[in-house]
Amino acid sequence: MAFLQLRGVEKFFGPHRAIKGVDLSIEPGEFIVFVGPSGCGKSTLLRLIAGLEHIDGGSLHLDGRDITRLPSAKRDLAMVFQSYALYPHMSVFDNMSFALKLAGVDKATIKDKVEHAAKTLNLERYLHRTPRELSGGQRQRVAIGRAIVRSPKVFLFDEPLSNLDAALRGQTRVEIAKLHRELGATTIYVTHDQVEAMTLADRVVVLRDGAIEQVGSPLELYDRPANQFVAQFIGTPQMNLLAAEAVPQFGTDGGSRVPPGGSVGVRPEAVFVRPRGAGRLQARVELVEALGADTLIHAEAGGVQLIARQSERTQLRPGDEIGVDIDASALHFFDRDGRALRP
Ligand code: ATP
């Protein structure tokens, strides 16, 4: 049995089946990220593991112990919330030590653990402040510190960075990655942020309508999506999707590998913009997004909408005529039900 084992986990909210028989094996030290569209059940699945929701079917085992019916406090897990959930009137030190005090841990050990966590998180200077006297990023670090001092078997994070601005988000994301490298603690992390999922995860779990679509390393999901849903969910901007019939005009026989009703996917970095007249297909620029390091060129080619990503800057403007090629070796093929077809 895996370190954390989910078997046939079910959750109903009234008649709504929010989690549909989820099986998942998590190994010690893994950083697992749950992603999926809004309402797919990411938070619910995390809360079931945490023991914050009643489980309606299936089982949960942690480190060989059946925790399915165990109250949250006895599961040996620590959860970090988006809202931080700090005690506003308590100092940082007291916030971080609260759970240990409740557990009857002696004062010297508490001091040791809190100071060590504070050092790890760069919070030493703030131990006597209250949360109100801290920035959002510092508060989130306190919330993480409060989890660390308990040395739980698993860390659970529910969109921990979503209240931070973009710069701080990036910074805190890097800190969480470093922290995981240092502590090696098993972690489950819910986010709707692609970059967080791709950069933090050992394995990403893609959820849709309460069920798992695919589990894999970030690059496995990117390079070998199991289906059209995962292919279009992972990657920004989305993978371009063409009807199979539209593919021959790109000069590849790729389309013939797809049964009727199927489709062909091509990532924006595998679409190449050529000068007018060059390229397999003629196209018209609809929008140019200069992102700095990257440029996204949206174009219409033979009735197909395509996005090309290139690292070169461009003088192109909407309305310009261009040529387009696609990298025939980088195509993804899907049957009419959206399942990936492998060569
Ligand atoms: P988001 O990214 O928007 O936070 P999510 O993937 O975390 O979404 P959940 O919050 O887990 O999704 O919700 C899954 C489904 O269960 C949704 O359809 C939601 O409306 C429903 N749901 C969640 N909590 C409750 C509840 N307490 N009562 C009723 N329905 C709920």
C-alpha cells in the first residue's frame, strides 16, 4: 500500500456526486498538485483527506493506518488555507505554537520548534508581532510555519497563494519549492494556477467533474496528455485544436491517422509564422500579444484559428498576411471521444 492511499473515494452534496470514486496512491515525500477547472472537486478532495468533510464511500489510509473515519485532529496532517486562518490577537510565536501547546508539548521543545521554523521561513524578526502587523506574504509564511512545527505526515495546501499579488506569488512559490526540498515532506497542493502546478509538482492530478482525468509528471501531461481535455487544460495558451479534415492543408498526412470526427492538436510553440507567400498555408494575423520574452500571434488560416508562440519579437499587426507551418512531428491525435491516439 502507498504512503497515502485513496480508494474509491466518494462525496455527495445532497444529490450531487461531487467526488466520483477517486483512487490515488501517493508516495512519501511526493509533491502532488490537484488542478482542474472551477468546481471540479479539488478542494473537496483535499478536505476529505484532511477530515474536514465527511466521506460517503471508499477509504483513506495513511502510513498503513485506516484514517477514513478518524477525526481531523487525529490524522497527523496539517492544512494551510488560502485565508491563512491566523488568530488575529495572538503573536506570530503564539500562532505558530498554538497546536503544540494544545497537544501538551513542553515549553522548551515548543520554543525550539518555533524558532527553527521561523528561521527556515525568514520570520525570526516577526515572532512578537501580531498578524495585523505583517504583509500578506509574511502571514502566509506564518500559516506555513504553524503547519511545519507540528511535523505532520502530510502537508495540505488549499490555494495558499491566491490572495497574494503576482510578484509575491512568484516569490512565495519559490519559497514553497525550497521548503519542500529541505523538509522532504509529503505535500498535496490545490491550485488553479498552471505555473504553480507545473513548477511545484512531482506529479499533477488533473480533475474534472469529480473524477481523475490523468496523473503524471508535469512534462508527461504536457507532452503526452491522455485526452483532449488534459491537452487543452495544461499549457498556456491552450493547445490549438484542428478538425482532422483541416490538417492535410498543412502538408502533413497527420490527419489521416485520426478517425472521422477526431481532431489534431498542436501546441503554439509548434506553429511557425513565415513571411507572406512562404509556409504551407496562408493566414491572416488577428491579434499580436507581446509578452516580453514571448510573442503570441493569433491567426486565421483556412478557416482554422491558430495561436503561434515565438521567442522573436515581431512587427506584425492585425490584418497582415503571413505564411504558417506546423511541426508535423509535434502533433497530438485524438479520437472522436477526445482520447489520445498513440502511434
Ligand atoms: P474552485 O477551483 O472553484 O475552488 P474546486 O475544484 O475546488 O473549485 P470544490 O469546491 O471542491 O471545487 O467543489 C466541487 C463541487 O461540489 C462543486 O460543484 C461545488 O459547487 C460543490 N460543493 C462544494 N462544497 C459544497 C457544499 N458545502 N455544499 C454543496 N455543494 C458543494
